[in-house]
Amino acid sequence: MAVTQQAYQLVIDGRQVSSASGQTAVLTNPATGEAAAVVSVAGEEDVDRAVHSARSAFEEGVWPRMPASERGRALMRIAGLLRDRAESLARLEVLSSGKPIKDARAEVLAAAECFEYYAGAATKWFGETIPVTDRGLDFTLREPIGVVGLIVPWNFPLMIASWKVAPALAVGNTAVLKPASATPLTALALGAIALEADLPAGVVNVIAGPGATAGMALVRHPHVGKIAFTGETKTGIEIMKAAADTMTRVSLELGGKSPNVIFADADLSRAIPAAVSAVFSNAGQDCCARSRVYIERSIYDRAVAALVGETERLRTGDPLEEDTQIGSLISFSHRDRVRGYIQVGIQEGASVLCGGAPPKDPALARGAYLLPAVLGSVQNAMRVVQEEIFGPVACAIPFSDEAEVLRMVNDSPYGLSASIWTRDISRALRMAQAIKSGVVSINSNHSVHQEAPFGGVKMSGFGRELGMHALELYTDVKNVFISGA
């Protein structure tokens, strides 16, 4: 594909603008290796402009003082435009990420659903009255924080942006959104859609630029009241350190190394296809990926054979083709990193049961493709089990009983998602309570539900997105007492 002649611009103060420096970057389509688009690159001056605009919109504008029902209608207008443009937005997502078009469409529609949900939630978030010992009336107010900085990753660019933008706006904040450098196109499109939906200037600003410069300038800005970050754990730690200087609050949804526990009494006709989907969707580039597959020893050989067979049937191919299930990885360098982990696993004694190499199809040779891999002969202490690979690699690990698998599951620095497959409901509940994870699914591989809280523990971060819980991230609680004396 030829490079787009007109650069994708930043969205600042109600206008689409070039960066102050005029700097641009060429995006590469990871599925073809070709130049895909030109994007303005924000620097510190652009971040300051965006924050100043958001601050003016909050302190002097109508948005935080607008009736909640009116803000809800504005979010519904955004949702409608997302639905109207689902196909073009999905193709933008494919262009920069290499994910299959069917997945990209589903993510755009999920983003629309998110805005619809918080459009309705805007009028349903309120304080409480509290009986206190003193004579009088005590009540709380839920107030917006102010300017919020929203930093989103490259694996689900538009969908995760919606998880942050929609609840932040619903309760009256103004926002500066910073997408990942590799996948800024749909976030910039979302900024333009917000303008088209008649949101006041400065309510939504979108700046594209490197995390080390634009991202950290946003984190350190003294007029940003809250940072919501989704990304890898090391960056999250750096953000916490930087935010401490200005006492900026943070919420972090970070890495994961999620377990999938399959007991001998599980329905393998459901558990195996779900296990494959749970780790290989989005080419394994998912912090919820159930890449640690624990299988009870009595069914291990049979289950692993089925797991390998199901994996080998996945179709890796051109992401714009409707029957493609596995697209490219985000970049060639990331593919090299994933392949390096497979080699580490082999050196540690693991065996590659399938996949782990680029496809032989010459039509895919220019892209960052990698066939999904299943590793056997794996021990729980191996690096491939303990470290987040963030690629299409599953580790099949046998266990003897509930106590042993629970020890192995919790022997991880991460705690984001987990699945348990069993027909024994008592065991399922015991395991769900004992596993150290923010999300646990029983006989399911689904981690995310728009209506329910999502987030992690341990090195997977803190704070809960989605559902009504997300609104807690973007509001302050003020207590008011009126004396009756």
C-alpha cells in the first residue's frame, strides 16, 4: 500500500492540527512490511497545549457542569458514529496492527457498546446520604477529577481507548488520550469523531507520540489529575514513579501470564477449542492470554494431542481475508522477541509440539507472521512459563491434583485472568477463591464483560475498568455535612 499523502493529525482544542515541530512518522503495515500512513508526532509542547486545552474546557467550559443526561446523549452520538463507520475503522485497525478483519470489526463494535453503556451510566452515578452521630444531614458528592491522561496500548487500540475515554467523559472529566506509537490511527479517528459529535473543544484531545517523550510529558504534567495506563508492567512501574512527584493518581492494567486449568472431568469438546482461542486470539498479543495450560495428568496426553490438532487447524493469513484467524504480530522485532523465547524454552528442555516458525506460504513472507506454537515437556519454573511472551506460544503443563496445580498457578508474579474447567462446582468455587487473580472464569475463556469489573492484582496492576466500577477511577468523593443544631 502506498504511503498516505496527507498525514494523520493530532486533535487538540477542537481542531485537527500538525505537531508544533512538524515532525511526522511513517507507520508500517506489519502484515506486508510496507509503509501504511504518515502520522504527526507530538512533542512536549503539543502535550502542554493539549493539557491546557483540556484544563480550560474543564475549568471554564460547560462539559463538567452539563446535566449528566446531556453528556450521555453526547456519548451516544459518538457510539452511533462508531457503528456507522465500523468497516472503515476496522480497516484502519488492520492497517496498523495486522489483526484479522473479523476481530477488528468486533473490537470497533465493542467500543461503540462501551460508549453506549456509559451514556446510560452517566445519570446513574451519584452520592449517598449517611446517618451520622451529630444532628444534621451528611451526604457525599461524586465529582470529576479534572484533566485525565489516558495511555493505551497497541494490541486493542480503539477498544481499550473506549474503556478509558467513555467513563472519564461520562462523569464530567476532560481527557488527553495518547495511543501507542505503532497504532494511533483509530484513536486519532476517535478524536475527530468526538468533534463531529459536537463535544466542546478541549473535552477530547488526542496526541500521538512515543511513550518515553509524549507519554512521560503527560504523566509529569502538573495539571493532569489522573493517569490511566494499560501496557506492560515495566512501563507501569515507571509511570508510578513519575506520577509520585506531582501526587497524580494512577490506575494500571499491566501484564499477565494467565493460567488455564483443565481437570480430568472437564468437557474437552468445549475446553480444548476454548483453550486454543484463549491463548492464540490476536496472535497471543493479549495480557489475558491463557498461555499457561495446566492439564490433569490422567488426561494430559489426550488433551495435548487435541490441543495441538486444534492449533494446527488455525488459519494464519492475510488479515483482510474473512477466514483468517491469526494475523501478523505487531512488528518484525516483536516476532524476533517471541521466537527468542521459544529458543529459550528449547534450551531449558521444552519441546516444540507445533508451530513456532514463520509460515511457508510465500505470500506471507513480507509480514511479521508466526505460526502458533504449543510447547511440551515444560516445568513451571521455566522462563517460558514465568515471563510474559506476548505472542502465540502456549505451554502445556501436567498436574496431579488440586493442591499441586494451585501452587503452580499462584507461583507467578502476575494475576490478571484465569480459567478453570471442571464439572465439579465445589472444586471450581474453591479454586476461584484461592487463585490470586483479578478475573476468574469457570468453564469459559472470557475475561472481559462490558458490565463487569476488569483488572489485575500483583504485577498485573490495580484499579478496575468496565462496569460501574470504572466510574470510581474518574471521580472524587466529597463529604458534605449540614448541621441541624
